[in-house]
Amino acid sequence: MASFENDMLKARFRLRDASSVMLKEFLSKSSTAAFTVSVANDVLAESIVLLADIFKT
């Protein structure tokens, strides 16, 4: 169980880092509705990839 918790913690930090990068990119560009949706989709996609990595073991 400790291994699973450790994997979840690592994923949480990876997602936080990815979200931070995407947010900085978002703030550095013009704020359009289409770009906002694009950033949200990128964050969601990264979340799904991270969860898939955790649960495929």
C-alpha cells in the first residue's frame, strides 16, 4: 500500500508541475476563450496520462 501512496504523491507533484507550466503559458498569452479551453484540455489530458501510468502497474 505504501508503494501506491508513493506513486500517487509523485503523480500529484508531476501534475502540479505540468499545471504550473501550462498556467504560466496561459498567463503569458492573450486570454481568449478558445485558448482557455485548450489549456484546460491539456491539463485534463495530462491528468489522464498520469493516472494511466499509475494504474498500469
